[in-house]
Amino acid sequence: MLPFARSLSDLAPAFLRLCDWVFKLGKVSLDGTKIKANASKHKAMSWAYANKLEAQLRREVHLAAIKKAKAEIERRAKERFEAEQGEWNLVCTAWNLKRMYALGD
């Protein structure tokens, strides 16, 4: 036993202070708690793969925005066509009535 440490309880705080000074550790626990890591090398991704996925997601979002804009343009065009079709039907009906009136005389 070391002459400055009378028991293990005297040695532990001195050791922790030394570790803190050498390694600049934060809080260290000696209660024996074990924590199981949940990282998996099969699920982990590299930086390059993460960048590749990010680029793919950006393309998908861009394509989704384009599809949404296209659908909006098609909806407006359909509404406009239907309105113009109704007006054209009125014009044709008026022209036909005018002709029928002219032929009837």
C-alpha cells in the first residue's frame, strides 16, 4: 500500500483528480454502470453516402415541386378551356339562331 493512501477510498479521489488533470475528463462515475452502445456499423453511413442521399433527396423535392406546379398549370388551363368552351357554345348558338332567322324569312 502506498504510504499516502490509507485505503482504497483515499486512493480513488486522488486518482480521479489525476485523470481529470491529465485527460481533462468531466465527471467520472465509479458505480459500475455499463451502457450498451446502440451504434451499428451496418446502419452507419459514410460522409460521402450521406452527401449522396442529400443530393438525391434534393432532386426528389425539386421534382415534387415541379409536379405540383405542373398540376396547378393544368388545372388553370382546364378551367380556362371550360370557360372559353362555354363562351364559344354561346357564340355558335347565337350564330345558328341568326342564320335560322335569316333563312326563315
